[in-house]
Amino acid sequence: MIINGKELIEHEQVYRVKVEVNHLNENRILMPQSYQLLFAQMVEQDLDRFQANLPDTRKYGLAWALISIGIEVVRPINDCIWLNASTWYSQKRGPYFRRELQFRDEAGDVMFQGTTYSILLDLEKRSVFRKKEAPFHMDPPHMVFCAGGDPHFKEELPFETVEERTARSSDIDALGHVNNCRYGAFAYDVLTEEEKDRLARLKRIDYYFVSELTRGSVFPVQKAATPERIAVRGLTGQEGAVAFDVVMSF
């Protein structure tokens, strides 16, 4: 893409992000929502640079909506450090835009990496934009993949309800629904102390965003735990429909 007379290649861009105190728990373990927050720090810089952020897409009545994030943890983060992050558009299948992400420490070692799937949301109809091409410029996909991923969680697990929550005003973002980063926090809040300690051995975390929650939504939070995995599910409160799933693998 040519911007201000200079060609920019997305996968060559590097963005600086900082692991902050609020990303770590009292045992200096990165919390589930923190991977999302670090990704958000980086992708906002990227979308701004390539003129595809909300002010740009809103001109066409559209906004990006995350469908899933799959992250492989290569090395645990247990301190406030700077990270060098990169991301690139890698594939499009149907309405799903696939994007890769990679975070390295100052020495160049990969700390975590992954894949996201997003759709373009028609803001007026609150429906998926399904035309073949986006109405704004996107460079051809760079088909180098960092991790496996899927836009849908297809497994049946023995979930049990552990609490009921209400979506509060502080959960709502500029699109008028619960921000995706809040779901990782909802999942963290239902972990036991032993399960929180297990996050130090986290190998992979997947987030699936299925249905919108809005301010005032009352929704049950469910959990299914095994030695290898902890899955947390939020329901919409409407006939058991799923709002989100967060799956932590060890």
C-alpha cells in the first residue's frame, strides 16, 4: 500500500507494545484478557497505519468484528516488558478475514503468536457484510500462518453454571456492545485459585465471540474443567444461546 508516497508492506511493520502492571495478576502471571489487550494495542496501530480503523470503515457503514482469536503461548510472560509485535492479513474465506499475530521480546524470541478471524459488520443492519471484496483498499493476503485456528468452537463439553453476571456500562465499547476484551476477564473471574496458578503453564488460549451482549444483558457464565483444559462459556440468557467461549489449554 502506498501511503504518503511510501510503499508499506504490512507483514514488515513492527509495533511496540508494553506489558503493564494491570496485565499481570498478583502472582505475576499474564491473565487471559491480557493477551487480548496486547493484541488490541498492536492491531489498532496497524489499522491506523493502513487506514482501515473504525473512522475509515465507518465511512462505508462498516466495522471490524472479531469472531475468534487463537493464541499459542511459546514462552510465559511474568514481568512488565516491551514487546515487538507484528500482524498481517493472511487469508479470506467467505466472509472471514484471517489475520496472523506475533509478539517477540527485545531479544527477538517469540513469546506468543496466533491467528484471528474477523468479519465486516454492517453497522445499520447489524449483519455480516458478505460481498466478495471490501469497499476499501486491502493489499493481497500474505499467506504465512503462525498458528492453527478456527472461527467456530465445535466441541460439546459438560458445562455447569457457576455464576450469573450483568453487562455494565464499563463493559460497553464504541460499537454499543460488550468489548471482546471483557470476555477474557469474565472467564478469569470464575477460575479457582488452583486454576489461576495453572495459567503459568498455559500452552494455548482460544476466544470465540458468537453473539453480542449489550448493556443490561443478564447472562449465565458456565465452566467445564479437565486436567488438560478449562473452558468458560457465557450465554446470552435467551434460550441457552452462546455469547462467547474462552478455552485455556495446558
